Amino acid sequence: MAIIKPFRAVRPTRDKVALVTSRSFDIYDKKELKIILKLNPFSFLHVLEPGFKFKKKVSGEERFKMVHNRYHEFKENHIFIQDEKPKYYLHEKTFGNITFWGI
């Protein structure tokens, strides 16, 4: 039997949630990705595409380190916050007329 425990989530601040959220990374074409990265400094895509900040293409171990650093920059700049108390979270995803829920 699975044991489900509450945890302290890290999530966008209430005032930035609409700016941080994005679709799945692989749905964007290069042009659209570049526009979003240029116009929205709060997009989570900056964490996933960390080389944009330094105008360079990164891969492998360097990319993983930069993703880690960008994630922590978002936390330090209060774009992301960690909940004070452990909680349970429900997730809802809708595709067309089918909705899925998860914890």
C-alpha cells in the first residue's frame, strides 16, 4: 500500500503565478521560446533554458548546473516560495473534454 505524506511545496508567489507558468517545454518552437524569454523574466522557461540569460547554448553537466542555479535565483528573488507547513496538493489536468486529478 502506498503511503502518501504531505510536503512543503515550492511554487510561484500568488502575484506572479500567471507569469511563471508555461506549457510543456517541448511544445514551443525556437522563435516562440525566444520571444517569451525576451519579454517575460518570470517565465519558468528561464529555469529550463538557462543559457538564454548569458546568450549561449549550454548542454550536459553545464546545463544541469545552470538549471540548478536559475531555480535557486527564482527562490532568492521571491518568484518561488516554499510553503511553511506540509500540505497535500491536488493537481488537475484537462485535455479536451477529459479531466484527470492527482495528488
